[in-house]
Amino acid sequence: MEPVIIVLIILVVLVFIALIKTIQVIPQASAAIVERFGRYTRTLNAGLNIVVPFIDTIRNRIDLREQVVPFPPQPVITQDNLVVNIDTVIYYQVTDARAATYEVASYIQAIEQLTVTTLRNIIGGMDLERTLTSREEINAALRGVLDEATGKWGIRVNRVELKAIEPPTSIQDSMEKQMRADRDKRAAILTAEGTRQAAILTAEGEKQSQILRAEGEAKAAALRAEGEAQAVRTVFEAIHAGDPDQKLLSYQYLQMLPKIAEGDANKLWIVPSEIGDALKGLSGAMGNFGPLGGNGGNGNGGATLPAQNNGPATERREKPSID
């Protein structure tokens, strides 16, 4: 009985192994290559798949998602004979699992080598300055060549990026000095522009200040003139309201005579003709003052000052000199 049990156990194990090999579960976004006696049979897609155990074998499982592969820095010579190190990143996706398995031995290594050679051809036709400023152009040219070459391998290159372009150390020092000089130049230009704008704003402010000051002075002068005119009108109205007589007017005229004669250099002074009438009124009010100024008396004892009623007239009198 024991040999029979051993045989049964062996058969159960074999059946279990056969079932495991028969059922193949392929994950999503993956594919598997099936070979029968070493020859390609079919491609298993995502899901549950049945194969013939011990006859069909899984050759390769391929990820169909987009892959990102960074390549190490590669030395490349530019058109002006300068060596630069360039880091590249390739974004690719397997579109045909069968071609990726049988058309090329290792598509990762093939893409890397193709990227290096294509990059050297592209950079070799550019100088350093153009290389540093034309990344988009280099990316587009590199992607076009890689996509065309990898199409027969069942690979689609979606994007190529240059991570870094490192020129030689001596060139980096020169570029740093040039950038520093450019920054200093821009700083000097900005400082000059700021000074210019500040001067313009200061001048504009001074101009506005002078305009406002002149307008204020004009308004103040107008208000002063209006105040003086109002004061004159008030005095005039007060005089007329008080109804002054001839005596008061004559007295006011006499008070103004010393101010008219002020100064030693005044040899000639002007006496209004109305002063004569005022003196006559004052002499009539105060009695006989006697002759004013020597010989010039009239019958009422007033000063001899001609009075003209035809309009405002003046007399020219010589001021007596004082020796």
C-alpha cells in the first residue's frame, strides 16, 4: 500500500504544478511573450490566460507603461572644440512587446548608445553659446532621430530632456566673470535710472510747490486788496455818516503838511489846491492867524493859497532852504 500512496502523492504534485503552469495571470499594463518549443507563439495580454504546461513557456514579461531612463553624463565636443558633459533623460514606452523582444537584444542599451551618438552629431554642429541656449532645438532633433530609429524595435520615444550641460572649468570661470560684469552693468543702469527718476520727481514736486505758492500769494494779495478796499469803503462810509465839517477837514490837511515836507533833500513839494480852501475854512473858524509864510495874507488872515474850482490842480512851491 505504501508504494501506491507515494505514487498518488507524486501524481497530485504533478497535477498541482501543471495547473500552476497552465494558469497565467498577467498584470494590467503588462504583456508576456509565449514560446512553444523555442518559437514565438503569441503575446499574453493583461488578465487570466491559459497555456499548455511543459510545452508553452513564458519568454519575457514586458512593462507597457511609460519608462524614464536617465543616462550618465556623456562628453561631447562642440563645433568650437570645447568638451561639454551632457546629462540626458529619455521617456519611452513599449508599444510592441514582440518587436521589443526579438528585434533588439537589449532595447535599453540600444537606446542609450543611439542617444549618445545622435547627441554627438547634433552638438558637433553647434558652438558652445548656441548649445547652452538651444536646449529645445536639441531636444526636438534628438527625439526625432530616436523615435524614427526605435520604431522598428516596438519602442516609442515620447520625450528627450537635457538635464545639464556642463562646459569646461575655464569656460565656467569666464562665463561667471561675464555674468558678474553684466549684473554690475545692469545694476549701474538701474541706479542711474533711479537717480534720474528721483531728480525728475523732485523737479516736478518743486514746480508744483512753486505753482501752489504763487497761487497762494496771489490769493493772499487779492484778499489783502479786498480787505483794504473794504477798509477804505468803511472809512469813507464812516466819514460820510459822521458828516464832518470844514474845520475837521482843515485840521487833517494841516497834519499832513509835515509829512509832505519830510526829508532834507526835498527842494520842491506839491500842495493840492484843496489845501487852500481848507486853510481858509480853518482860518475862518479859528480867527485871525496872521500872515502865513511871510507876505501872503488875505483879508481874512488866511494863507495865500490859490483855490481852483475847475478841477484838481496843484501848485509848485519851493521849500525854504535851511542854512
